[in-house]
Amino acid sequence: MYNNNSTPSVPRSSETGNSVRSSAFNPGEPLRQPRTSPPIGDASSDGRGSQITSNVRESNNSGTALKTADSLAKNSNLSAAAAEFIPSGYASYQDDVYSDGPESYYPDASLADFVHDFVSHLASSPGSFESEIDYITDTLNGLVTTEETLQELVELIYVQSTTIPNFAYTGARLSNHLSQHIIFSPPSGNFRQLLLIRCQTEFNQREQAVRGDKDTQKRFHSYVLFLGELYLNLEVKSKKGTPGRADVLLGALKDLLNTLFSHPDDPNLICAVKLLKLSGSILEDTWKDKKTSDMNDIIKKIEEILLDAKCSRDVRQMLLKLVELQSSNWGRVHTAAVSYDATPDNDPNYFMNEPTFYTTDGKPFTAADPDYSEKYQEILDREDYFPDACEENGAESFDGDDDEMDPEIEEAFERFCMESENKRK
């Protein structure tokens, strides 16, 4: 039934066992080779085919990475020689505050634009003066390198300080700082000298300005208040090297007050009152040190104006309050004694921070009261008599030692419990 050339269809058991062991310890070739590998037949018999396949795959990946890196390098704005690295989308504080656009940068901006930008910033955020003034000064020193630019800077600061509302004080502080830190100083004068010359020009026109139209008077009044702030804030070194105020402004303020009172209409009087409220105490102290009666002369002029009926009722009231303020030493308290030497007799602020107590009939008293000790002892006695009711926080204290209820309260509570029980039934 079998041909002599045919092979048996069922192998012997020994052959089957050998084939199983061979397939377990010598696994065959993979079913499918990776697409990037060369054909199996091209691999040499010494096992270098898999190594060639790995090298080809790595070369393909590295080639792709190099192409990507070249593309990024061509399109990048980064430089290895840059002074610092700034992440994309980052904006510095100065750029946010001063710059009008991403391409704006101070060294390339004009002096007028830069002054306008930082003055607007200081006007809206005067509290940032200390943190920004060094940067502003450094930038100005880079821009102010000629006599023309210094003159322009003085004019810009003066105009901004006398036109922007409520900027006179900050403008005076700014002027004082720039007068000490602007490096460029031509033969015509430094920043402070040129600013005083500019103020002198306006001062010489005071008689025309005080009688001018509404806008002219408004500009003149702004100048007067700025000069008052400048006198309080501008520091000038004396011959001994100690800082002090500019005496030239002291005489100018006196003349300006006389000019305002010589034309006693409401706007001029209001300006004079503002100036005296601003600097009256300092002016009077300085005049007293110089042993002059200039402040007394000014008060006499005010009293003469009060006798005249030309000014309005509100302005008259302002002048009256100003005279009262001057008579009370401008609202200042006499210098208090040193803390360890202070007594109720030599220090008017001795009892300032003392608490206020109340008697049984509701009358307040403090440590300054002559009967303070006696009244305070009464409070202590009441606290000892009612130890549980006089707590520091004002609330009653319960220590839990007495758990018994009042008989009436106990009876009412039992009756309540019985009624509640009957309702439930």
C-alpha cells in the first residue's frame, strides 16, 4: 500500500522530541523584518546583518534631527553672544510703564518723549518715585550731553511741574534729585542754576500775571505753588558743606505774597492761602531766625483785607481760619520732652495714648484727671466684687463649678418638659 519512495506521514517519537527541543532553545527567524532593514539574503553569515540594520536606522534618525536643528537655528533670534537671556513674551517693568510699543527703547527715544513718559508715570504713581528715580537719572545722563539738551530738560521739568495738577510736590522732589545727579554742567550753569533762572523769568512777570485773564492767573498761581514746594524740597549746600534751603527763594516767596495781597480778588487770595498753609510754618521759623517781622506784616495785610467787603464769604472764612492757624503756631504742638524725662507738666502728649475709663454714672476720665487714682481704684474694687462678670473681653465667664439652677427656673423647665411630652402623646 505504500510506495518505496514515500516518507512516513507520522514521524517517530524520538524525532518529534528533538524538533520540540530545537525550536525552544534555537528560536527561528522573525516572521517579518523591519521595513528599514536590508533583505535577509544580503546579510553575511557572521551575524553583521542586524548591526547594519541598526546603523541604517540610527543614521536616518540623526539625519532628521540635524535637518530640524538646522531649520530652528536659521529661524531663531537667539545669540550666544547676548548679554542676557530673556524668555519670549517677557516684558520688563519699565517697558510696561514707559514704552509705547515693543520696538520702543529709551536710548533711541527723544528727550521730550522720555520726560513726558516718566512724568506721566510719576504723576499717576507718585509712590514709585524712589524705585524709579535712579533709572530715570541714568537715562537722562545718557541723553543730556549738550547745553541745548540741558536747557530743554529744565524747560520740560518746569512746564510739567506747573501744568500737571497736583504734580508740584513730585516735580520739586524731581528737581532736587536732578540738580544733584545730572552730570553735564556747561559754563552757563548746572541744572539747579538754570531752573532758578527759569523761575526768575516768571517771577519778573508777576505784576502782569496777577492782573491777567483767568488762564494767565491760573498759570501764575501754579508757578507760585511750585516755587513754594521748591523752597521746601530743594537742597543747596552752604559754604560749610551742609545742605540747606535756597535763601533766594525765601525773598521771592515774600514778594509773591505781597503781590497776591495787593490784588485781593478771590483767585489771588485763595492762592496766597494755599501757599501759606503749605509753607507758612517754615517761612515764619526762618524769618524769626533772621530776626525779621515778615510774617507779622503778612498777617496784618490779611486782617486789613478782612475789613474789606470785596472778597467772597467763603474766601473771608478761609482767611479767618488761616489767621487762627498762625496764632496756634500752625497747629504744631510744642516739642515734647525726651521719653524718659517726660512728665505731665513738661510734655503735653504725656497722656495721649492712655485709655479712657468711665465711672458708674457714665462720666469719662483718663490718667490726666486729678481724681484718676481714686476713680480707677473704684473700678478695681468692682472687678473684685464681681470677678466673673468683669472679664477683659467684656463677656461673662462660667467656670462650671455651680451646676444648680434657680428653683423658679428649674420649676419652669420641668413644666416645659411635661407640656412637650403631652403634645407628643
